[in-house]
Amino acid sequence: MSFPSLYTSRSSSLKSTRLGSPRASPVSPTIDMSSSAGRKRARLDEDSQMKQIHQLEFPSYPDTQAQIQSTEPVRDDTYYMSDGNIVLQVENTLFNVHRSILSKDGSMFATLFELPQASGDVVDGSSDSNPLMLHGDTVEEFRNFLWALYSLPHELKVLNSPTADLNCLMDIARISFKYQLRSVESWALDVINECINRKDSALCMALGSNPSSLINVGAARASYSPFGPQVSRLVRLAQLCGHTRLLETMVSLLCRLMSASLLYAHLAMTLSDELGLRALRGIAYFEVMQRPVVVRNGELRYHSPDGGDREAIVAPEEDILDAKGRLVVSRAQQLRILTGYYRLSMEWEVTRAHPVAFDHAATCGATWHQHGCTQSWSDFWKEKTKGESVMGLGLGDYLGRLKAIVKEFDKWGSATYLHHDCRMIARRALLHKIKEVEEKLPDFFLE
């Protein structure tokens, strides 16, 4: 075998480099080189050092061979086809499939297969020993993607049932997006959106809610550990692919979940920061702002859940709530919360001092004393903005206080000098003000 000679040459080279070459370290001045005893002692020390070098730098060859053998790729049981004409390697698995299937829909594979090869070079993908390497995918993801390409219509119907595998659909959508199979990507994302909006879907039943139904608070609180990563991945996928309907569905679902569980409020806040989701940032930070929080020095620690799903990154529960049940936030998140609290408080003070304006009805000036109508509205505003139902809410709960005023307005009844038509207009003005604040809510939490 050639291994011993290689080993010998490398060790000899090392010895000559360390002991005889000009780059070698000078001999220690404590060793007397003029005496034979000193030379023997130095020689013994050098031999001892060389033995240590051999042990550290040259592992035994049987272990090295075993490591090489363990990394040899294996053929996939399903998608290594005898009549395939392109061999792909994902991680440690080989797939032998058809160029014509992968090249559909103007995909990136079609462009890749048309790239010129240098004359005399072995073509990538021509054999097991020269596969076309695909990086950044997992075997399971790519296998699910191939399943979508090769399945018959009746096999695909299972994805439209309540038992549809969302993880499989997400794999199909992500790989299709990466390799630009647009029609497959769009189909998978549409099916995901339909599945989430089904009341009998597995995810919504586990979460205790869908975007339109009443929420089961107990189920929502218990679902974070097993299903939080899947919710996270769905939001990231919708953002990555630019699928507006799915993103709106997930934002709506998260808004409902965060009202029932601080864990989902933290997840929504984190996703809004990482992905720049404006709509989610406002409601998430507003929800967290009204809860007791504790600040941790440094950034929060995150981990990938078991299974290696790189997209489903969530903070573990022990990183979100402390022993007293308070939400744990980073210093950057604390700054945004305090900024939002201050701005919302100041905005409320301005609104409290100036009643929401509205245009009087045409009939008000003709059949009613318009000045009395205006005065009645002003008196109502001064009284109710100081009332217990409004002042009992947090100073930064601008939205909550406006909604409390609407409830007080509905209780006001007919004992007022406000014209009937103006009453309806004033109520619409209040609702418009609430909607305006909801749309501006993300901007309150900008640093």
C-alpha cells in the first residue's frame, strides 16, 4: 500500500522542517550544545515531540477509510429510475430522473442543462460518479418536490383533504420557488392557503383557531411547541414567494393566536423584525406593549427544532417567558416597545383634547340648531374621555380607548341634542379614526 510511504514522507518532511530548515525555531539557550550529554538530552526531547506530532496530526488509516466509506452517496429507493437521464445528488442521496420533467415550466433546470460543457470533460449528471450537485436542499424536500412532478391526478387529490401534509406542500413550494417552476409553486401555495382556511384542517384544529372562527384559548396556548415552528415556516414561505393571500391569511391567524398566548405574540414580534412585515409589526408590538416584560442582556437565543427544518426557527419557551410568566425581550425590542408607548400616549393626549371632527348632515342646518349639535358632541367627548371605562385602560392603549368611546357612544341613546343624522356621521368618523390608527400602528414602533 502507498499509505506508509506517504506517512513516512510527511513525517520526515515535518522533522526536517522543524529541525534542519532555516525556518525552524532556534535551540533553547538553556541547552548546552557543546556537551555530548546535552546533545543526547536534546535528541530525546526532539524524539518525544515528534511522537506527539505523529499522534496529533496523523490519525490511524482504518478510521480515515471508514469515514470515506460512510460519506459515499446512496441511491434513492423511489426516484432513482432505471430510465432516468440526469443524476442529481442532494446531501448524500442520488436521484436519477428525467431532464424533460425538470425542464418544464421554463425552470432553472432547463437553463442549467443547456450550459455548454468543455470538450473532453465528463458531463455533470451523466453517472453516479459524476452527479449534478444540488446544494441547500434536504433529501426529504427534494423527494417531496419530485413526488409532485411525477404523481398522477388521483394521488394529488390527497392534498385537498383535511389530512393534507402541510410540510410536504411547503417543501414543494420552496423547491419550486428556488428552481423557478412557477406553476408548481403557485399551485402548492394556493393549496396551502385553502388548507389553512378550512375549519377541519389539522393545523387549525391543533391551534384552536382559523383566520375566521372563534379561538380556543386553551388549545392555542398548548400548541406553541409542536406547531409554532410550522406557523413560523408558513409565514417565511409566504414572504419568500411573495404570495399575498397566504401572507394575509397567516398574519390574520397570528393576530388571533397572539391574543390568546404570549408565546405567539413573541413569535409574531420576532417574525415582523426579521422579515420586515409592517402589518404584523404593529399589532404584535402593540399586544406585547400591554403585557409585563423583562429585558434580557444581549439578544435572544434561537434554535432549530428537531428535524432540521431551517425555515422553522423559533425561540424555545424558556427563552420567551421567565419563571414569573413575564415576556422576555431583547434590548432592541424593549426600545421599540418604549418608543411605541410614548408615541401612542402623546397621540392620545392630542385626540383627547380635540374631539374627532365630522361634517354635519345637510338636514342639521335646515331643521336643527347646528351650534347646539356641535356643543353636544363636544360635551360628550369631554365627559367620556375622562370616564372610568376609558381611563381604566393603559395610557398607551390608544386603540382600546377609542373603541371604549365607541361603546359609550352606542349607550348614549337619544338623550342628546345631537341631530340623528349627525349621530350616524359621528359614529362613522369614530370608526374611521380607529381604522386610521390601526393602519399607522406599525409606524409608532419604529426606532
